[in-house]
Amino acid sequence: MSGKYSEALAAHIVASKPEALNDVDRHEAKRALVNIVGCALGGADHQAVDIAIGALGPFAGAPTSAVLGRKERFDPLFASLINGISSHVHDFDDTTPSNYIHPTSPVASALFAYASVNKVKGLDFLNAYVLGYETVTRIGNATYPAHYRRGWHSTGSIGVFGAAVAVGKLMNLDEVQMLNAIGLAATQGAGIRDNFGAMAKSFHPGRSA
């Protein structure tokens, strides 16, 4: 994204207040979060999750964060990865028809890991989720179909922006910090459609988270 668009996004995220969420926003956000928890619980014992834990678990930090559907605890960074894999591995997570992105998996996976080790008010959590979801959807709409047709798996390459701004919102980042977070997210965007059909596909939203 060019500087002016990143700056506008950062300003919007920082200025947004949870009180601005109307009843429909809250209801739909809660529905989406319940859905993604169900998806994560259903995928928590998948082989892809076991492989990720076996390969990367030994390098994790202090086990402070809960993981959806697992008895193990990991550091928040690794917990968000596992949440993302488990919630997407069966491909039942929500999809936006305008750009074929699964926005909730990367956004909520990061938020749940963060909230597991930090005190977060429910309405602040919902607001951060909605802002992350909106970010993913708007960037996805702006880049579809060219981005997707060139082989990118947008859930991974664009989902990272939603995860960054959502957690950044809960961390109360200022505009400069939020802008830096967006830039760091951009340089970590990844995921290719050639991985479709392989377990690596579910790694994409986990990596984004």
C-alpha cells in the first residue's frame, strides 16, 4: 500500500471507538467468533496441527497462552499460529464472496492468543475484531481479482494486515506505531494458491496471525 493509504488506515484504526459499533455489528461479530472457535475446535487434533507443534514447539517461548482446543500452552506468537492452522485446516471458516478471503481465521487467531495473556474488555475485543475484519475485506476488495489471479492466497497475504491492526488496536498503538505495524505486516505477507490441497494451505492464516 502506498504511504497515504497506510496513513489513512492507521488514523482510522486508532480513532475508531468501540461505542460506534451498533447492535448489528456486535451480533455479527459474535456469530463470526463463535463460528471460528467451532472451526478451531474441529481442527485442533488435525495432523497439520500436530506437525506444527512438533516442528516449532521446541522453539516457543514461555507457555503463557492458551490454544483453542489443545491442552498445551505456548507463547502468544506460537499460539496464534496454531489457532490459525486449526481454524482453517478443514476450510469451513467464513469466506467473503467478493474476494475469496477467510478473514476471521488470521484476525481472531491473533486476538485470542493476545487476550489469553492480557486483560481485554469484551467490547474492545469485538471492536478490534471488526476493525481487523474490515481491513482484510477492504484491502482484499481493492486487490481482487488481480492479486488472486497472480497466484496469491489472499487469506495469507492480506489476512496479515487484519491481524496486525486488530492486535495493535488492543495494544493502544498511536498512529505512528500503527503505521509501523501495517508496514511490518506488509513485508510479512505470504501464501500461494499452489499450496491448495496441501496442509500448507492452513499454515497461511496461522502465519498471518
